[in-house]
Amino acid sequence: MTGERTALAGYGSDRRYRDAVIPLRRAAGLTGLAQAAAATRDAIDVVLGQRAVQVDADRLAAAGLWRGARASAVLDGASAEAAGQDDPTDPVVRGARRVAAGLPDLSARWQSAPLQVLARLHVLAAADLADEAALGRPRDATSARRLTSTMAEIDRAAGPSSTVPAIMVASVVHAEVAEAFSPAGGVVGRAAERIVLAARGVDPLGVLVPEEGFLAEKGGYADERARLLTGTDEAVALWFERCARAYTAAAEVTARMLAER
């Protein structure tokens, strides 16, 4: 695979290998991460396995999309007040809501055309923030190459028979996509994460709200997300552990939404 040799050679270095990709099988073997993934998945399955969640899935999914858009906008710099307005003028909030509205249709296209889906997500997220020529495109050629290689690595190392946890794949997609696009890269990355969680069977009903999990522990979020791209063991572990906590918190949000019925 293009770029694979570079990724493996740079793994463990403190340099930022912008053209490298995270070797998922090796990352999944880091001490403690498989256990964290299993515990997180169990916490999610306990909530999503409830019959009440399945019966009320449409309402929970719709509410979760709105809540996720609000939290995602705040994570990308909008104020909580602006994110909660019925008719927002803040361009980040407007973009996050367009993304939420477009997610159901775009999710159906993910398996066949993930890069096209990412481009469309960026158009929706950044329409009020960037010139038309920049919409739907990674920030530069290096980011575009890396993103393409990341998607190829996922296909190679994280297929249906892979032992790489689905939530690890989602966490890597989140960070890689967020760092590849600008502006509104975070909104795009978190939306792509949602799609992966659904497509890989973690949240097939679309009722989790991972964005609120990240918002609840915002300190250090952006730095750890960017640092993942260095590919060091420490960076991979820190980022995945953060994502695992956010996914567990997302399940708790779903449980609360169910109780609000």
C-alpha cells in the first residue's frame, strides 16, 4: 500500500509524519487498548440492547442528531448559547446542523464512496466559512494523500474478519478526517465517526451522541486529536482512551434521552 512503509518506519517517533497512516493492527495490539475497547463496547451494548431503545429508536436518533450538532458546533468554537438557538446565525452552528440533516442519506453511501461522502460533509459544514473552491477538499495535497491512504489502510487492516475493534476504526477516522479538512474539520470528523459507528455495527440505530461525550471532557481534546497523527504509541493510546470514554458517555446520554420520553 502506498505510504505503508513510511508509516511503519515512523511509528514511535516524535516527528509528525503527515504522509503516514496509523497501522491499525499494531495499534490494536497496544497494551490495554483491546480491553478498553471491549469494556466500552459492553457499556454501549447494555444500553442499545434494551428493547425500549429499539422501540423508540427513531425518536432517539432524531434527538441525538440535534444534540450532536449542538455539541459539535461548540467543540469547533461556537458558543453554547448560539448552538442552542432555534434560528442560528453562527456559521459553525449552521454548518453542524446541515451536516446532521444530511447524515442519514450520506451514511447509506459510505461503504461504496467514503471519500465522496467526506467531501460532501465538508461542503455542508463549511459552506458559510470557506470560498467555494475550498469546499469538499482537504486542506492541502499532503492531507489529501494521507486521507486516501488512511481509507486504504482501513480496507486492508480492518475488514469484516479483522480483530481491529470497530470503535478503534471510528476513533482513527474521527481524528484523521478532522485534521485533513479546514475549516470545520472537527464537525466533519465527528460526523464521519458517527457513520463508522453505525456502519460497523456499534450503533446501527444511530442513537449514540458521541459529540456530547467529547464536549464533557473538552480539555486537551484538540491537542490529543492532532497528536494522533504522529503515530506514537503514547499518542495512539491517549486518543483511543479519550474516544472510549466519550463513547461510554454517549451511551449514558442515550439512556438519559430514553428516560426523558
